[in-house]
Amino acid sequence: MRIFPFALLIYFSQFPASFCQSISSLEHSDVLITDTIPEIDIPEISIIASKGRIMKDLPGSASYLSSKDLKRISPISGNEVLRKISGVHVVDEEGLGLRANIGIRGLDPDRSSRVLVLEDGIPVALNPFGEPQMYYTPKIDRMEGVEVLKGSGQILFGPQTVGGVINYLTADPPKQEMGSLQLTGGQGGFFSGLIGYGNTQGNVGYQVNYLRKQADQIGPTWLKLNDLSGKIRIQLNGNSKLRLKLGYYDELSNSTYVGLTQALFNSGDYDNKTIAENDQLSVSRISASATHERHWNYKLKLTTTAFAYRTTRNWQRQDFSYSEPSSYDYSVGEPLHGLIFFEDSNGHRNRQFEVAGIEPRLHWRLGPKMEHSIQTGARFLTERAFEQRVNGTKGVAESGLLKNDENRSGQALSAFIQGQATLGKIIFTGGLRAESYHFKRDIHRLGYVDTNIIAKQSVNQLIPGIGLNYNINSGVSIFAGLHRGFAPPRVKDAIANSGEVYQLEPELSWNLEAGIRSSLGKFLNSELTIFRMDFSNQIIPISESSGGSGSGLINGGSSLHQGIEIDIDVDLQKVVDGLRLSGQVTLIDASY
């Protein structure tokens, strides 16, 4: 896809007077780019918060991309940003990052199910425990930063601690009136527009953003997307504040699992053609969260976050066959080019996921110079999934006969504690996380037959982690860490359609890493990490999204992922204006 060079970016303050002035300026110029951006608060619901902290005390490999980094990359999708981080493998699905497929250190990238993805510290997966797939991905257009944590520090989060944590950061309300407008267009009817406005009046600040994306044809894909979000910050008094956040997301596209046959691919005539003309995927999401922060003094802080979201994913897919049926709707290809026959029937895979939780987190600094710290907290999370399979009798049918109907539910209680002790140049980190997950599967209808199958299972696990930082000087740091990797089983994998409970154990691994970081002022930053992930029972679902049948799993048993990561960033802007070089190298050897 070619992006036309008329990208428009406007930032303005003292709204609306400056806004009128900016629009007036556009009458005499095609492009207006303003480099000076009003100050924006750094979001406080973060896992890293600054590059300085990476250098000083994080007991493992980590990366932080700031708003300046994102502005320099100017990404169309978040996939472009994550590719700047070593050890992170991103598989494109449609080229626009609608559904990220992220793998870390050789883990299966399918639907990012082995990566804990957060937005402002809050999970965004369908169901974080029982259905960790990513059918919704936070849009990079409205982000202020991205954090990636791969070391032992990830036990402060969860439930996934196998691969790593990716936290998308949105901006807090600005301290002064500020608005922004960003427009981008390209071939195939591609359009992306983001408008935002925020201000602080007295003790209340607010920020509202609206993102619209659409395309008629990017490759074989068309899409329509709306993303509305708002934040409110209330300074209750000198010691406490409250943050409220609301979000609404709606997407419609012709996403499909029907790909090219080898013959169609070899012909070269179908690369950008829509194969499954009647397939449509609808994804909608509403979310709300409230975060209260209370400082008793500069040593003690309690942050309590309550959150809830609902994701609806309805997928209409026309039935097809690679062999000619007795009757069909239409076909794609030629007799010598691997024909695909689309039948005059379809299936609606309708699913809705609900998640709610609350997490208090206490941060306590100790010692005469506050050189020691303790973080501890707990989280209660409840999740539900409602799934129906409706079969239509036409290729374009919008309804039909109910074939399958079930719901799944789970409740999880997590507790964690992590302490850091500083002894001269050495920082010791140790922590423990406990996960207890109880889940149930209720099958009401299976294969057009009403039934009443109910089965339950529980998973309990302790997740320890230790780390060490040796700060040789202000520019060089050595780190090492060891932690338990944990990934709970999917409910549909653990309990069969018959109701049989497989007693499927969670995926467990021991993750070890060691490395060195260096920073030569603002000129050169580098990190080298050696890692080893030793699984006792790696489980690989056979999903349709990865080209499988969509049912069953592969028990890989004992498996090993090991390798080296190298990140280098060279800032030459003082020598050549605007020149900055960066490179990432990842070498992985994975076997089972």
C-alpha cells in the first residue's frame, strides 16, 4: 500500500482561537506540521515508565518506546512499532494491524495468546485466563508510548508470564488546553483520521479522542473502524486522585480464513483479490475503568483499579470446499489453478466475552534514602464467554439454525509481592505470585441437539521470580533473572464437548536470562541478552487462524527456547539533523 504524501498533522492550544488560525494557514499550504507539542502527563498505570528505570533496576530485558519514538516511526499499525524490539515476532494478517499476532522468543504468535497484552495496565484479551486470544488490538494511533517487559519483573502482572508483557500507554489529560488533528490517506480508499481535545480546569482534567479508519481495498481487505475513548482525571485533594476511562470500539471488515491455494498463489493473479466475497467479521468493544491513587507520604502509595469490558465478535463465513460439490454458489480460480468452491450456505460464529476485575496495589519505599521497595497486591477477576454457532442456508444468510450454544465462566484470585533491596551498586529483586483459577463450561446445545453438559476444573500455581542488577557505573549495567513461566489452559481445551475433564495442566516453564545494558549519554544505547525458556509441557492449539482444523491441540511436552537478543540505538542528530539509527538482532533455537 502506498500512503499519499499529504499526511496532515496539526497540534493547537488555546482552543478555539489557535484552531481557527491553523485552519486559516491551511488555505495557503497543503501541509502544516508543528514540531512543538504541549506537555502531556506521562500515564502512571505503567510497568516501566521511563528508559532511566530500565537502566537502573529492572531485573530483565525490557524496552520502552516514548511518544517521541512513536512520532519518529510514524506507524500505520502497531506491528511496525513492535518490530523495533528484539525478540518480538509479529505476523501481519491484513497489513493494518487489526488483529496482532505477536510471539516472543519463538513462542507461537497466533492471536498473541502467549503474550500478556495490556492497555494502561489493564488486560485487553477476550478472557485473560480462559480465552487469551487477541481479536481486538489497541490502535497505535492514539498511544503515547509502548512498554515491553520480558524478564522476571513480569510476575507483578499476569496471568500469562511465559513470553512477556506488552503495555500500550495512552496520554493523561493535558495540563493546558490542547487539541490535535491527524489525517492520513492512501491508495485503495485508505483513510485514517484522529482528532483529540483535552484540557484541565481547576482540579479536573479531561481528554477525548476519536479515531476513524476505513479502506475500500488494502490487498484483499476492506474495513470500517471507529474508536472513541475518553479520560478524566480528578485531583481529589493533595494526597489522592481519581482517573476514569471509557472506551468504545466498532469494526467491520471482510476478514476471512480462506487463503490462496498453492496453485492460485503460483498463478500470481489473485494476490490482491477478494476470495471469500461474503465473509464478514464484526468486532465491538466497550470498556470502563476507574483508578484511585492515594499517597500517605512520599514513601507509601496505594493504587486501586477497577475495570470491566465486553467484547463481541461475530464472524459470518461462507462454507467452501476444494473439491466440486453437487451444487455451489460460485468458484474462484481455474481448473488448473486450484479451484475453491463456495457453497450456498454459511456459518455464523457469534461470541461475546465479559470481563470485570479489581486490583489494589501497594508500593512502599523503605530505607533512609528510599533505596529499598516493596510492591504487593491482589486481583479478583471474573470472566464469561457466550458462544453460538448458527448455520445459514444461503451464502449471504444473516441468520439460520442454531447448531451449538454454550457459555463458559471463570473466577480468578491472584496475589503478588515483589521486593527490591539496594546494596551499593547491586540491586536484588525477589517476588512471588499466586494464581488460583476456577472455571466451568456449560453446553446447552451441540450438533442441533439440546443438551445439558456441565463440567468444572481448577488450576492453582505459585510463580516465583528473582533478579539481580549490578550497576557498574551510570552508563553500564549487568542484569540477570529467573522466573516461573505460567499460562493457564483454555477452557475449551481443558473440558471436552462430551463434558470430560482432561485435567489439563497449565503450561509451565523456567525462564532464565542474563545481559548487559550500556548508555553513552544520549548518543548510544545498547542491550545484549542471553535467554533460555525451558518448558515442561508446552501446549499448541490447532487453531483455524494458524491454518489448522480449529479443534484439538498438540502436546509438545518438554521443549526448549534459547537464544540471543541485541538492541542498538545510535542518535546522530547532532551530526546530521534528523539522523537516528537503530538495529535489532534475534537468534533463536527452539526444539521439542
